[in-house]
Amino acid sequence: MKQKVPFGKILVLGFALFAMFFGAGNLILPPALGTICGSNWFFGFLMYILVDAGLSVIALLAFVRAKGDFMSETARQLTPKTAFALTFLNTLCLGPLIAIPRTASTTFDIALKPLLEDPAPWVSWVFGAVYFGLVAFLCLRPGKVVDIIGKILSPVMLVALLILIAVGIITPLGPTVPAATLSEALSGGLSAGYQTMDMLGAVLLGVIALLSVKESGITEEREQVKMVASGGVIAAMGLFIVYCGLAYLGATASGDAVMKVLAVKDRPALLIDITHYLIGPYGTFLLGLIVAAACLTTAIGLTSSCSQNFEEITGGKLPYKPTMLTVIFVSYMLSNLGTEMILSIAAPVLDVIFPIYIMLVFLSFLPQRVREETYAPPLGAGFAMIVALLTEIDMHLPSVDVYTMSLPLAEFGLGWLLPAVAAAVVGGVIGRFIPRKKLG
């Protein structure tokens, strides 16, 4: 008998995925992008939403299509050892090294710091202990994470966000002014989309989504896929509305010289100032509520999914609860580096990892023979990594010039795309005549 999935469960899952995707970076990056882009803010936003929500839903579908084991899918495309290394690195970045610490530092910088006058260093350590203690408590039952987030935290956060955006539309800070060219807006949107890490997170957050679907009594694989896909679409719609609103708020501040400096050097402070100008003293409390809910939901989702993923890819050698506590401890220590420091460290790492995963996700939708018996996946992913790595060298080492900026689409931050696609096509053609030995 065919199972019918209740719409209420799909809605809760969609709200939960929205909240888990919408974390620290998602809150502070769109306003900064809007301020930097000025009158071209919508073009920057479109690139941002395509990289963030668009690729996240596609990655979520790829995860479900792989029956919840994207590492095995990656192993079939590349090699088991390469797949393990990529998955382990991805989990580290989305977990204790970048994403989870960033949720705590952003919460402290935006929700608590403005209420205190020059707080002593020990205050952030005490805050972190309380914050991560709450995360640990809520992660003890991973199967209940979706219900906790989707029914309680997500609606509160969404309502508060919509209030802030509505005020900004009714009484904008000022007119949008020319601030960036079209290519600068598009490349800025691409880079900001990378820094949200949502596409990488989709492969991990799919673990929680599938676990929740299974625990809700949905046993048919087809219905499980349908429910996760529907939840992903609901989450993407919510992200589109909120990101567009936040980017517009930033664009209305593009005529203010001080705001433009903050958009580059102190993005949390930019969001604080925008909220204060729009709502006044009460804006600090509203923003604190938004930040606390946004960052806590993401921290819960990522901590739980990362811990489960570590347990799965190591064959149980890293059990869930001890791993979860270790992830929280490392995240707690690194969170005291501060939001801007974490963002600056994350950017070059993500600029290299993202192209690899983009290629692997899209290649996972090709026929099985192409994925497993041709050289399309290793050459496509390999060239994406090489060009992305050389681009970072070009950008950060002025004394070294490897001419990646002369590649097509490089001005939009996509210099790796055409070489990677061309390499994948060549690998597919070669594989038709000289089949690759199956691996995994």
C-alpha cells in the first residue's frame, strides 16, 4: 500500500532545513553584498541565491538519490581513498573548523556584544560555554533535531526576520547608488554564496533529513525521496525571500560611506547599524533574537550531522556521542577567534573545495556507466581543483602569476568552470574507448 506523506510533516521538514541552512554567514553576508553592489544588488543577489539555495537543493537531491551515502557515490566516481579524504575534509570544514565556531562568534558579536560596553575577553569564553552546552544538550537525540528546529526555533526566527525586512522596505535607509560593476556584483555574489557553505552542508544535513523521515514512519524509498525533495524546495523558497530582503536592506545603505567600509571590514557591525537605524534601540533585541535562533539552529544541525557522518565514514570507530562532544569542544575553542577572522580563514579554503563538489554533485546525475566507467568524474573534479587552487595562488601571491584571471568567466569567479567541464567531456569520450576500471 502506497504511503501518503502528510503535508504537515513536509512543512516541518522544510522549516527545519531552512533554519539549518540559514546560519551565521547567511545572516551577515547578504546585507554586506547589497551594500557593496549598490544599484546592482539584485544581480549580486541572483548569483548568491543560485550558488546557495539552488546548489543546496541540487546537492540535497544528489544525497537522497545516493540513498543517503554520498561518500560511496563519490567513491564510485573517484576512488574510495579520495572519497574518504574529501568527505572527511568537508565534514571538518562544516563542523569544528569553520561553520560551527562561526555560529557562536556571530551570536556573541551581534546579539550580546552590543549590549555590553567593551566586554572583557573572559565574557566570550563564558558565553561560548553556555552556548555550546545548550547545543550539546539538544544534540543528544539526533532523530528529534528536525522537530526541535522546525516546530519551535525556525518559526520564531522567520517571523522576526520578516518584521525587520518589512520595516526596511517601508522606510528604507536611503536610495541605492552605483557602487559595483555588473561583473563585480556577480563575482561578489559567487564568493558570498561559497562562504555560506550551504551546498557542502546539504550533503551532511541530508543525514538528519533522512533520519527524521524514517523516524516519522515513511518506509518507502520513493516517498522518502519525495518528502526530502519537497522539504528542500520549501526551504529554498524561504531562503530566496529572506536573502532578497536582507540584500535590499544592504543596498539601501550603499550611499553611506561608513556603511560601505563596514561591509568590507566588519560585516556583523554593518548588520547591527542597519537594524539600529531602522528600528532604533529595540532593534538590538530583535536582531539578537534573529541571530540567536539562526545560529543555534545551524549549530544544532551541523553538530548532529557532522557527528553522525564521522561515525558512518569511520565504520563506528568514532561513536556519535563522544564525537559530538569533541566537535563541540573544538568549536568552542575556535569560536573565540572572532567572526571576521573565521570568515577570512574560510574563504580561500572554500573557494577550492566548492568547485570540486559542484562537479561531483552534477556528475552524480549522469548515467551510471558514465559515472563509474569513464574518466569524466576524476578529470572534471581534478581540473576544477587545480584551476581553483591556481586561482587562489594568483589572488593571494602577487609575485606569482599563473594567468588564471585570463580564463573565460574568471572575472565572475568561475574561471575553473569551462576547463573542468571540458576535462569531464574529454574524460567521457576517452572512457568510451578505454573503459575505466570500476572502483568502490
